[in-house]
Amino acid sequence: MKRPFILALIASFTSGLFAGNWSQWRGPSFNGSSPETGLPSTWSKSEHVVWKTALPGESAATPVVWDDKVFLSSTDSEADSLLAMCLDRGTGKVLWSKKINDGRRQDSRSDYSSPSPATDGNVVVFFYGNGDLVTFDLEGKRLWQRKVQEEDGFAFQWTFSSSPVLFEGKLYLQVLQRDTPVRGRGASNRKNESYLLAMDPKTGKTLWKHVRPSQAQAESLESFATPMPFTFRGQKQLLIIGGDDLTAHDPATGKELWRWGTWNPTRIGHWRHVPSPIASEDIILVCAPKRDPIYAIKAGGAGLLNDRAVAWVSKETRVLSSDVPTPAYYDNDFFVLSDVRKALSRVEPKTGRVKWSLELPGQYKYEASPLAADGKIYLMSFSGEVVVVGAGDGKIMSRIPMGSGSDNLTRSSIIAAHGQLFIRTNQQLFCIAK
């Protein structure tokens, strides 16, 4: 056998060891999990670091990876602007960086670059909380852009954040907002509509726009969640949460398939929604706002659902609740990170039985959504400390400080791609591997 053929066989075999790309916010299965193996359980700022790259500003956006490229949204602190960036996955070198707009924030709690980009290997889509939607090819050529905030207005009390989603040839964006202006934002001469938008990712042309009604009041109309594709018994759906309701939509037309929402029967007006819906094979999790319970909704309904659609409601809200992080689904269970209780729990989808629950270490809050991969759960606190937890037993495997002394409000989720971990602090992006 000739040596080049042997090398080709080795390359083919080793490439099959890794699952590959992480193309949008919650990963290849839209649930925060990855089939990657061989990921490290411990490292440091110097050990197992493939590369580290200084970033021009802070951002809660999660990096996404396609083959040899890493894409990320960012702020530029010095220039007070928004950026779209591409790095080489092998070296961390910045391949291109494009200025999107001036101004990076409207309030002190977050910035405009919090939404994560998305790519299908042909285009990469960047969306920002000021409403700028911009698409490039993978080499950095700008293809098209839309100013969504100018088309329909943005009526949000805080900075809007919802990540774009690419699914089966369409680009989706949800805008669930107040129906009246707030702090001078939003239309004053008409009702602000909440809607789900489908576009052609190659051209930006609107394919359809579905207006989504709601009986919620004031801030409870606002959602910072992201649409989640879900397939149940062959039927493809888009799951949307916000405005006191969970709805499922036909990805082809936007038509509403079913709706459930009774966690706010008295219509409390300050329950904005942040966690996105996450589904197992037949159960969909709804994390009610603040310190309220988690609801498990049975898939397969039609029309307006009542509480017979509820499989269970969490009783252990002392640990089982989530105001900001989106849970992960992995190894046939949900992994729920409670930012308000500082706890991580493994939960059985059909019954809600908590298999284990862990009080998280440190004095800082955890708002970055968990990554589940290779038998481990990866978390990161506001300070940039990474905590690695065994998925099977719920025991802490390692605690690794990755932030600097000035890091705070670090909220970017850790991702896994091509046998590597990508960890974003406020100042740096790390690529970690065994």
C-alpha cells in the first residue's frame, strides 16, 4: 500500500472522530448538546490552549464554527462600534473584521452584540440588538443587509437579543415586543406587532411574515428567546416562546400549529422571557420567568391547548427554575441551569424526576447556557470561571479561571466543534483541546 493512501485513510478516520461544526447558537441539534468526543475535562490558561485571541470588546454572543472558520459578533470598545468577525480555527488569526454600525449599547446591562451569528456554510448571518441584520459570504464579502428596527420599530425596555436561525434553506428571526412604545422606542402612531419572519438567506427577501398575537401585558410581551426547530413524528415545527405563550409554527408558512400558555394567568406585566424552548423527543420545556417553575409540555397537540398538555410542573423551584439560561438536552435528559438558585440539575423528561442536583461554586452568577458533550456539562460564571461537571453523577470535575480580574457579566456559552472547546471571556477567545 502506498504511503499517500495510508495518510488519506488516517485523515479520513481521524476526521470521523469529531462531530464537526457548531453552526448556530444552540448547536447542531438546537438543544445545547454536541456529539463531540475526546474533549478535555481540565486545562488552564496555558495548558491545552491551542490558541487565544484578544477581542476588541465584550459580547455575550456565542462563537459559531464552520470547518476551518470561527465567526463571532463583537463590540469594539475603543471605537464604540459593532463588528462582525471571522477567525482561522487553526491559529486564531483574524481573517476579516467588518464594522456594522456605530454605537454599542443603549443601557448598562447589555450591548447590541449579544445575538449569536448563524451559518450554513454558504452565508454567515449577523444580527444585532439595534436591529441591524447583515449577511456575508464566508470570505467576508457583504451580501445584503436589512434594518429590521426601521421596518417595524423596536419596542423593548431593555436591549433586544434574539439570535437568527438557519433551518432547511430559510432564515428565521422572531421579534416579540411591546404593543406600545417604551422609553421612546417603538411606533407611537400604531400598534407594534410581534411576529416571526422568514427570509431567503441568499438575498434577504421576505418569504413570509407571521404576526403573532398575545394577551400579555407591558413587559411580559417582550421575549429575548430564539426560535427552536423541532420535529415530532415527522412534522417539522418552529417553537416560539414569549408573550405568556409557547407556540409551534409551520416552518414553510409560519402558520400557528398549536399554543399553550397558562403560567401567567393573572397577566403580571413584568415577566419578559429569556430562555428559549428546548425539546426532547416528545417533551418541550418552558422556563417561566423570575423564580417561577418549569413546565413540561407534551408534544403532538393541535390548536389551543389546556393544562392536559402539561406533563409535569417543577415542584423543587428551590433548585429547578431558570430566568436566563436555556437548558440543554443530552443523553436522554434535560440539564437545567438555574441562575436564580445557582444550581445545575439533571431531569428526566417524562416525569420531571431530578436525578441529581448540584449547588454551583463561587460567588458569581451563572447566566451562560450550558454545553453538554462527551459526558460532561460545561458552565461559565460571570467572572469567566469555567466549571466542568460529570453528566452522569453531577460531580464537579474541575474549576478553571479563564477570565481576567476585570471580567464581569461574562455570558457567552461555551461551544464544542472539531474536537475543540471555544471559550469566550470579555477580553479573549480561547481554543482548547487535549
